[in-house]
Amino acid sequence: AIGGVKAGNNITIASDGTISAAGGQGSTGAFVILDDLAGEFDGTKTQFELKVNGNAQTVTTVANLFIILGGILQPPQTAFTLINEEQVRFVSPPPPGTTFSGRAFIPNGQSFQLIDDISSQFNGVLTSFGLKVGGQVYQPASPASLFVAVGGILQTPGVAYNISGSNIVFTSAPPAGATFNGQVLG
């Protein structure tokens, strides 16, 4: 439900669109919907102010940004970076007419972290890959704790992939040359 009604599993959606998650120790943070930047895409500009309802939005780490251009989830640090905690800079200028959708996670304790890129191992045959965060082996609590995109397409946990210890196991082998990005709260 929308408008401050509890949506289930400790998720609340406020009337302004803010989505909050409460964990065992209370609120872990909230997602806010970023103002649409598409009207500013002119094919040359690469840096844009992050705003929510017309007001500047501070984002503490690039891993807390979820940006979709033209229907494709963009990998943080590869496709865009965070500048002064209030601006996003794209590696390439978004072309005019490109659609934009963005969410920022505003932490109350934990922030999102980037999962190390595993795309160099994609060969169209392998389905299981070891996960690391910051070069350290990472064992997710569940498939649902990860945001995973292959080729810019967000993958459905428990359907497109599962977890076995510190490995992500895809239902189908990711194609050779496909991109990977993953983010995890923790």
C-alpha cells in the first residue's frame, strides 16, 4: 500500500514516496526517489545535481545510488561517480531523450557496498562465481540481500540466481562480455 501504510516485512512507504526498511535493531535507512534528470540531458552535460522534491539530496557513498538510464541499471563507479555527495557525474553524457529513474539510499547505520566485479569470468558456460566485497570473500545472508545486474538488467533473486556459501549461482550462464554490478547492504 502507499501513503504511510506498512507494506510488509518491516517495509513502510510514506506518502512522499520514501521507502523505509526496519531491521532487528530498528530502521536501517530509507530509499528516496530522485528528481527526474532526463530534461537536462543534452548530449554534452555529464554532471547533475541530485535532488528530491527540488531540494539538494546528500548521498554519502556511490554504492547508495541506484540509477537507471534508458531502462538499464547503471553500475556505480563504472558508469557514474558521486561528486561532493550532492552531484552525479556520468562517464558519458546521457543522450537527449534518454529516460532517467533514480533512487538514493539514506542510511541509518549501514550503507550499501559494491560487490567486486566478476564479469571478467563470464564465458557463457560458468554459472557459479565467488563473491567478494573490497577484495574480501563475502557470504550473503540470502539471495534477496543483493541487488545484482547482468548486462544492466536487474536479476530476480531466487529465480535468476541463488547463493551457495560465498558463491552466486546463476540459473543460466551469464553471456561472455556481459557487464556485472552488485550492491549489498552491510
